[in-house]
Amino acid sequence: MQVEYFQEPWPYIVIDDFYSSDVLEKIKQGAKEAYSQYDLKPLDRNKCEVPLEIAKLDNHDYESFFKELNKNRDDIKDFDEKYGFTLERWFNFIVPKDGKGFEYPLHFEHPSKIMSVVVYIAPDEGTGTLIHKANKDFFTEIKWKPNRALIFSGIKGITWHGYKCNPEHKYRLTYNTFLRKSRN
């Protein structure tokens, strides 16, 4: 795994080769099977819960990522002792229709999502995540590369981002893991 830490315009981590190649192939197959039973809606974001047998393949230490991202935030100190964490996993599949693209609007994470992990799965070429500054000006794109993870903790009014699927890419599949606060 190649891990890079960034602080601008807000803290995030980019990791290449997030899953081993055999786990990545099982994730792709699991997504294909999950969506074969799903009513896909073109020009929409199709969320599908990751089957348990696929979720069990993931052995990353999400709590460590969370602590690294938030080590300089006073509002997060002792967060895990106060609330605890719950993991939630989703496939996010976008299928543009008839040569039209799809763009999910600029947003920051819901307050219950205390950390988001987006892993680009397929196709081989696509559009990554568009990172914006607090004033909503474009900053950079986390380039699409299969098995690349973008990890960040949402900060209200700060962690602006969006994503899209250009018509030439036909579809966009990501594996999303969210760390949510849970009550003890």
C-alpha cells in the first residue's frame, strides 16, 4: 500500500492498492452479484449494501485512520470513548443514460458520518473525487485509479467535495465505508 497524507485544503488520506488483488476481485464479483438483483436506475446514484461475506474480507484498521486524520482537532478528542464507532459499507454504482454524464452535487458529509472511505473499484478509467476549499472553490481532483482509497473526516462547511461520471466512462463503481458515531 502506498499511503499519502494531505492537509490542504482539509485533511485527507489517499491510499493506492487499498485491497489485495484477490480481495479486489472478490469485491468486484460481489458487486456484480449484488447488483444483478437490483433495479438499477440510470442517471441516479444506486446504493446497495455490501453483502456480509464481502464486508468480512476487509481487515483495515479504520479507527487508526480516524485518529490520524483527527489528531489536531480539539472537537474530536476522546470521541471514541464518548460515542464508539459503527462501520457501514455500501456499493455506490452510477450508470449515466444515453451519453449523458452524472454529477453528484458539491456537499460535505452528514454529521453522523465521522469518517468516509471511498475506494474506486471500476471501470479502469473514470473521474475521481473533486475536492473544494471551504469557500467552495475547486482545489484538486483525487484521480480515478482502481483500488485507490480516499479517506477523510467530514467537517461541516469545510470538507466540500463532489463526484461525477462522465458519459465516456459508462459507469462508476465505488466501495464506500463510513465510520458513524454510535451511542454507548
